[in-house]
Amino acid sequence: MRIRRHTVLASGLALVSAMAMSGCVAGEGSAAAGGEGAGEWSTDTLNIDFATYNPLSLVVREQGWLEEELDGVEVTWVQSDGSNTANENLRAEAIDFGSTAGSAALLARANGSPIRTVDIYSQPEWAAIVVPGDSTIKDVADLKGASIAATKGTDPYFFLLQTLDEAGIPLDEVEVQNLQHADGRAALDNGSVDAWSGLDPIMAAAEAEAGDTLIYRNIDFNTYGFLNAREEFVDEHPDVTQAVVDAYEQARAWALENPEELSALLAEVASIDPEVASTVIEERTVLDLDPVPGDKQRDVLEVVGPIFVESGDVAAQEDVDTALDELFAPEFAQEAVASDG
């Protein structure tokens, strides 16, 4: 069977416009609509992201498993540069599935974005506080009064908030420059900022290529990697949602058996040195975990939630609590795990 893979790098709104012009109608001839026979699904389009911070997405895309499984469904791949862009495209309905940090998923849901977390793809140590190798900033206490690059709405931003809170530095005593991750590294390297709350694999590349230094690391301040879906898509297309989660669990098994190949794939997609990719995959990413969204993730998010309110990113704690109650859709990962067993 010919695999039809479309990779989209344009904005979410452009993709929405293209979908509208194509006149795609979900459910025509599908099993959910009463059709019969293998290869018939409840929708004929699937728009899903891939991201260098989500290694399992790279495997699913490279292997073409969704295209093979979803006969008659046009699969379009959209690259996410960060949790914020994934959330923007989910909200714009430009993608059906998007990769974010847990903190970003909670933030989006608490601010009214109708998304559900269907799978946990990793427990990464993907954020840290970075300074140039010759910086006079040696520890977190030295950040008071500093200019710091961070991408708002992403785990590195919330990593920064937690780091400052732990050190007793009020947010208004630093200058946060809201820059996309790659731009944050560039600003650090050209001296436009004093520090950067970085994200792998860009952060690992900055260490290797520019001699930048991680002055503060804390895996507990990194929330898990969440695969999120539009709530409407989950409700209307549970068959395709299950197929996506099944593919992710197939990718997890492949990744655990082939770490060197996974590192090579990351190096290729991210355009980084293979040794840098190996650092990200083998030293800073836990893939061998329970993919079912549950208590472990909720415990982490219950720590982060009040910081959202304190920083003004969410209006009230009630919004956070409601989002925590509504965010997880564990049944798909539970089914994928049961099928593997």
C-alpha cells in the first residue's frame, strides 16, 4: 500500500484554511457511520504533530504506521516548535493531536482550551537554566536582576517560575523575554539576555557547540510529556484516537529496543550532532514508563497549578482544579497497554 504522508510546516490557520478548501467530510463511508469492512474509519483526515522534544512522534512518523493502519485516512504531519505552538494549533483546530509538556496542557485546559491527554510519551529532563560558559552568573541566586529568555506557555517557562520561587526571587525582580526556544538560545549566544530557560535538544546542542553551561537542573520541575487531542475529536473519533495511541505504544517498544537508531533519527530531524542527540535520548529522557495519564502526573501538576495563578497565567485556582479533573482521558492508553499484554 502506498503511504501518504504530508508534512506541514506552515501556521495552523493556514492549515485550517486548506482543510476547509479541500471539502473533507468526516465519517463518509466510515465504520462509525455504518460502513462495513476493514480499513473504514470514522474520519477521512488526521492532522497530527511531530516535535523534536517528543521522540516517539518522530518514530511514528518515520515508520509510517498510522498511514498503514488508517486505510482511507489522509494523515498530515505538522511540526510543533514548542508546547505553545502545539496548543495554539490544537485550539485553532489545525491539528487533532499535539505534543506538549504536562504544565502546558494544564495551562491550556485551565484557560478554556478543550483538550484531553490521551498518552504520556516521556518523563524528560528537558529544561534547565542555561548561561554562557564565561558568565558571571554561577547559581540561581545570581539571577536576581537578570534578563532571562523563556518561551511562555511551555515547560521551560514554568521551570523558570518554579526555580525562582524556590530561590525566593520574585518574578518582578527579573526580566523575562518571551522568545521561542531557538530564539532564546540565539539571544543567549549573542548577549541579548543573561540567561535562558532552555529546552532540549536545542539546549544540549548549545552546551556542545557554544560551551553554554547548565547552572540549575531539577527533573522534578520538568513535567511529563503529554500527547493531547482535541476533545471533540476524541468524542467523535474514538477509533482513530485509539489507533494513534496504539501507534505511540508501538513506537515506545521500538525506541526502547533501538536507542541508537532513535538518537540518529532525532539528530536528522533536529539537525544536531548525533552525540548531542544521544545525550538527549540516553541521559535526559525516560521512555520506559506507564503511558496511562494518572496520579503521578496529577501530583506534579498540583504543584505547578498554584504557580499559574500566582503568576497571573490562570485567573483562579478553581480553573486549575476543574482542568485537573477534566484533562485526562486514560482509557486509550489503558487499552493499548492491555492489548500489548
